Amino acid sequence: MPEFRKKLTSREIETGTLTWDASQDAELKSVIPQTLVFDLIFGDQEVTSLSVEWDKRSLFIGEVITLAPADSEIVLASTREKSAAVNCHIFAPQEKMVIRKRLSHQEHSGRYLKWFAREDELYSRLFSFKDGFEIEIAGKKMKGRDPDFDKRKLVVGDLLRVFSPGDDLLINWKLDSQLPTLIIKREDQVEKSQFDGTTPLRSLIARLLSRPLGEFNEGEVKGLIVLLEENKKLWERIVNLQEENRRLKEQVNMIESLFEQFTSNSFFNSKKEFELWTATHINLFEKGLRVLHRNYTVSLMEGRKRRIDLLCQDRKGVLMVVQILYSPDQIQISEALDLMDHLRANTESFGSELTGGQLQSADIRGMIIANYEKTDLVEHCLQRHVKLCLVKSGCLIDVLE
């Protein structure tokens, strides 16, 4: 894909205008559509009706550049689409990088942040630290976990529940502490400056009108009038959509709040009922699971005996140890996780014991199914890589792994 990149100067950031020299003309022309005006896409923002002044080698973009930190790098890439749009990315130096993202319901439920393939370079730059780091949310800190670039996921933990689905988050580093600290905070909805979607068009009109009137023909005048009318209609649509989006967000938050109230109490009256329901609905938690044994007893160190509630096998043939916790306390949580740690440490011998010495297991997975969400339970499962399933009112509402 053709692209143009350069480091922004302080003058470019101040004026919002991208400039280049003669040696970069061909590189930029491979990116910019051969049309009078074109659109630029910056994240989820669209800047319409931009026009290049090739004779001055300048392109007014506006707020996209003026809000960039000093020493940032701008990258323009062709979308190769008929819509004549250009993708724009701005990469700040790592210590000045600020990533804006909207928290989805799935991310909020799973306590993680996720990004798209097109943002790989952005997040690679953000996490170029090779040492450990901390995460700070609402003044509270926790140890950070290295991002999983294969799954494009950063596990945050229960602190992410400070925010709500639909919140716009700002992510940046604070490097003045002993450990690098990743700050995640909610973006304040402040009044935007006077820049709006018509600013590039006004700039284009000003440049056109600066030409002598004798240079205009009737076709150009009519074309400009049509362009003005279309831009007005598009801007009115954008304003209406923004207002509708705000109302929908309020409605979603209200529905989620009501759903949480209606599902706050489980209809399971005892652990026995909960275990029975879980065993008969095991495929709700992961498709392809097959129950091998119920209440399977294993020997731990010093001859102690422990019970595996459900010993299963997933669709890849890997053993899955499932512990069912009904309104668990801290002791029950610790015992369940310690059992899984012991079996993982003795995977081969456990597989041999299970098959009478005929087979050896190569791996064991762990899953906890609980009817009640506790902060300690969530954090410990995330840290020990144990899949956690939370059930309320007979429906699966949360899966964490």
C-alpha cells in the first residue's frame, strides 16, 4: 500500500498544514487521489473536502495536526478505494503518546483492552518497554501484564470496571516514577474548538476566491455551488448522528443497569442445585467439552485428598479440570486454584494415573464456574491463567480467560 511519512515540524503543528519538498512530490502523489478534493480518515474521525496546493507543496489538515505532540510522525496511506479517502496516522514519541479508544461492552466484561490489526504499529510503539510496568486507574495501581500481540489484547483486571461501556478512554505513559506507569483514564468531554467539518472547505473556498475572477468559468462556479450544498447537507447529517449516538449511549447504559439489577440474585438455592445445573449445561461454558468423571478424587502432597468436581476433555483432547464454586469464600477460592496448580505441576503423572499407566497427559487446563462475582476470584483467575465463568439467573453472563 503506498504511503507517505515524515516527522512533523513545530511550524506544521502550529498551523495545521503539512508541507514537503520537491523530492517527496512523487511519494505524496502516489497516496493522494487525483481529484479536486478528497477525504482523510483519522481513527474514527473523518476530515472532508481537503485540497492540496501542489504549487506551494502544502496541505491544510487542521485539528488532526494541531493536536499532535511535538516530534510526532505523520503517515498518510492510500485506501485504494473509489471513495477517494486517505488514511492518516500520527505517532507521537513514546513518552508523549496518547491513545484514544472507546471501551466496548465485551472489553468491559472481560477486563481487557483490545485493538485492531491496523493499530499494531501504534501499540507496538506504545509497549516498546522491555522491563515491567504498572497500570494506574483512578489513583489505584496494579502490576501490568505484557500485552498479547498475537491476540491483540492487554489484560487490565478488575480496575477496568471503574469505567462503563461506551466511555472514551485516554491511554498514556507516566515515566517519572520508579516503574513506567501506564495511565488509563476517562476522556473529559470538553467543548471542541471552533474547528469543525467545514473548516477545510472554507480554506479551499478562500484559496479559490483568491484567484482573479476572470480565471473562473461557468462550470467551475456551478461545481463550487454544488460542492457547498452537498457539504452543508453532510454536516447536518453528522450533527444529527452525533446527537442520536449520545441518546443511544444513554439508553444502553440504562438497559445494562436494569439488567444488572434483574440478574443480581441467582435462583440456585443450594450448591447441589448449582452443581447439577452446571454439569448438565457444561457446553454453555465451552463448546465441545465432554465430561469424563464427576467428583474425581486425587491425592495431593502429604496424602491429602481433594475432589475434582468435573474432569472434562475439550475438543482438542486436552484435560479440563472444572471446579464449581457456590457463593465462594477466600478459602474455597485458594483451594480450587491450588488444586489446579498441583495438577499442572504433575501433568504427566496425573494422566498416567487417570488411564492406568497407558497414557500420559501433555497439558491440563483449569476452569472455575461460580455463581457470584468476587474481586479476589477475578484477579486470581486472571493471574493464574484459569478460565472463569460467572453464572446468574441460569444464564452465562461472563467468561474470562
